Amino acid sequence: MRRALLLLLPLVMTGCSWFTPRSHPIPVVGGKELHLMLPDTGRTFVQTDPKWATVPLGNTTDCYLGGHGCTICSVAMACTNLGAPLTPVQLNERLKNNDGFKPVGWIIWNALPRVTQGAITADYHTQPSHAIIDSALEHGAYPIIQHPLPKGGLHWVIVIGKDGHDYLVRDPLRKTAKPIRLSKLASTIHAVRVVKKAS
């Protein structure tokens, strides 16, 4: 039964934690020409990892990290890179215990300081822009961006660098040693959040 659930989870992309208010998408390629890479552990937190794939997302009863944990995995990678190491299951549990989720499993972004002893915070942007992403990278912060999946649904990944006009990301759906060019995954960006050290 557990094996069957793990096989099913990657296909369940209905988006418990992926909803975003209506915004105007932007192309994945654009903004400043930059050549930079932020600190990176060299490891992608993959949402289907058996260590946490069957863990319920927040307080939900029908969403699991394996199928809906892209946001949690991306934020956990950002926190870890910023010196507040957390696995997805640890971040999920801390948010759950500190009013860090909406009932449907969406992260409450201003809860991050509460679950990182004040070390990490996040900026919520209502409209994506290359300027926001580029500025975050230049200041050592990690943009978490949302893009559409080829077969429908929306997905979050973490941006860890830029090569020219192409963003470099770690994708919770892909276990890769090296970052991936965002242009190979999608054509548009639908939302941006920025995870950074608290000032």
C-alpha cells in the first residue's frame, strides 16, 4: 500500500499549496545579465523522497509532501542555504505547530521568523518581475518562483543563480546534482516570493 501511494504521489498535482492570486506571468528569461551563483549545498530536497513523501502537508488530510510539497522543499533549501538548516519534514512540522499554514496547506510566509528563531524572513510579492528576482540574487536572497507544469497545475522551485538572462534553479521534482536552467522547465513565471536572512 505504501509503495502504491509513493508511486501515485508525483501524479497528484492538483495544487493544495500552489494556488496564487491572479497575476500577469512574465517570461522565464529576462532581466539583467548576471553571472552569479548563491551558496548551495549541492543537494536538492526532492518532494518524493521516501523520508517525507507520505507526511501530510500542514494540517491537511488529503495533501502530502510527495504530491504537494514543492513549496516546503524549496523553502527548506533556502533556509538551509541561509544557515538555518531544516529538512522539509522539519519545516513542515514547525510551521504546523506555529500557525504557519492556511487550512488548505498554503504557507503563511510571515510565519518563517517564528520557526527559524528570527533568522529567516520572506517577502511576498503580488506581481512577479525580473527586477525582484535579480535584486534578490544580488543581495544573497533566494527567490522561490512558481511556474506552470506541462500537464497542468502550478509548481514552485528555488532560484539559486543566474547565467546571463537564464535563471538556475533546484526543482523539488528532479533529483539532480547540478542546478537546472529554468528555461528547460517552463516558459513563464507566475509568482515570486523571496526568502532571506532577517535584518
